[in-house]
Amino acid sequence: MNRSFIYLFFLLFLYGCQSVKKREVVREKATAQILHNDIMTRMPGTMIIVGNYVVWEDPFARDYFVNVHDAVTGKLVGKMGKVGEGPNEFVTGSLSSHCVGNRLFVSDLNGKSKGYLSIDSLVAGMEPFSPLSSLEKENRPSMIELQHDVFVQQTADGDENYFNARIYGREKKFGVYPVKDVREHLGMTLVYDSISGMLACSSFHIPYLALYQKENDNFKLCWEKEADTGYEVSRGRIVPDARIGGIFGLSICKDYIVSLHRDWENEPLDAPIRGRDERLLPHLVYLYDYDSSLVKVVDLGMPVVRIASDTRTNTLYALVLNPDYMLVKYEL
């Protein structure tokens, strides 16, 4: 073997070692742009981005439980989802975190009202609520609708797969359990992008994150970040460690999957998070690229209750405490 070949081999070896070197995680602070500093609620519920609007629910509202803001100015465009016990009213309204055809599915946890709220109708000054038709009441499955004719729900504990799905009329099963040796379901957050077909899943009980990709009539696991802390298994059941906690907010933007949680290593909880105790609320978001690498940790500078984004930009919207609730946005 001549010296030239040995030298070339050595250079290629060094280049290979450098190319697989782990990417350094960027840590930075972000500056909030205040959109609306007078959010009146005891505790905000679901928040999502729908086109040019920020939508969030108020589970404790006495008039309308769904609020719609202009995403650029923060101005309150209007409210919908009337609270009450009459026809097309909601005793305890519940808003879906997935928008289908610019309409939001709503149901009553303590009543019979089910249907859709249309932002287009609200903006046009028309009645935004339309109840389910007789055909929809008969045929619409009691599952989460991610996009038109794509539904998912959790299976029963012990099933081989984590999710049931009905995709374009076909029944499917997919998904893995967060703790591999225990077929037990945990509270999960699902965030879906109907354009790319990406489905991000996280647990708000333990540190777990996964990404699925819709392929035709099924979902394929792309990757997962398994929890190596934050729980123990006792008698075949998962026992979360409330001092660690899970992922409290999840969203998808143009370049990142955004995960809201505490610094599990350096900021363990003294007690479970309850209500609006800002000392216990997270202020950090962890940004993963779509190949599963953690690329950035961003300090949002305030206790964060809800986050939302979409894949058009890297703008992150948040409901924060400072000291009252405010709607803000960040450029990630």
C-alpha cells in the first residue's frame, strides 16, 4: 500500500468523523411581540392557528367559549359558540384542536349539541354554528378528525397498536406505545399538518415525543424520542413522576417541531402544575428538525400556558402569564 493511498484514507477517515459529529444545540432568548394584553379567562383551553386567525377556547366563559383574533394585529375579531342550555348552545363546550375545511368541530361535554363553527361565517357577520346533519350524526365516527375523511383515536389498553384510524373509509391500526414493555395509554397531544401529512404526538405525563407520516391510507412512524426518565413501572402500570412532568405544549411550524416543557434536568418540579402558578409553568421551547435532531432551545422569557403555529412560517403564538394572560408571538 503506497503512501499516497494511506494519506488519502486518513483524510477521508478524519472527514467522516467530523461529518458525524453531533450538532451543537443553540440556546437563545426570544423577544415577545404583544398582540393582545387583556385576555380575560380563568384558564385558556385549546389554541390553534386557522389561516390568518388565532383561535382559543375559554372553558369557563359565560357567553361564548371560542375567541378569534387577527394573527397580525391581535385584534379580537369575534366570539362564537354560545354558552347555554338552549338549542345549538353549549353547557360545557369543547373545541377540536384540528381544523377541517376552515371549520372547527365543537361538542358539548354535558349536553347534546354537536356541530361546526365557521370562522368565515363569523368574519362575514353570519351565524357561525351549523349543527351536524342527520347523515353526519349517523355516519360520523366518534374519533378525532384530522382532515376530511381521516379520523384517529386511541385503541384499548393491551392492543398491539396505539391508534385506530379510519382513513378514506378504511379501518387501520398504527402506532407504538411510549413505554415499550407496557401496553398502556397515556394522555397524548396530537398535532397534524394536513398538507404534509405529518402527525406529531407527545405525552403530557412523561417526556415522550414521536412523529408519524401519513402515507396513502395509513400512518408510518418516522421517529420517536423515548422517555428515559420521568416515570417508573409498578405492577405492570406506568407511574409518572410529577416532579418531572411531560410535554405541556406541542406545535408544528415551517422548520421545527416545537415542544414546550421544563428543563427536566435542571428545573425539576417541587409539585405538580396546578392552575396558574407561574413558578411551575415552563418558559422554554425545544425545537426539533424533521429528522429528529434537537437544534435549538429558546427561552420565551415568560411562563407559557399554550402554544400554536402552522407550517407556513416559523412564527410561534403563545398565551403567557405576565402577570395576567396575554396573547403574544415570537419569531423562532
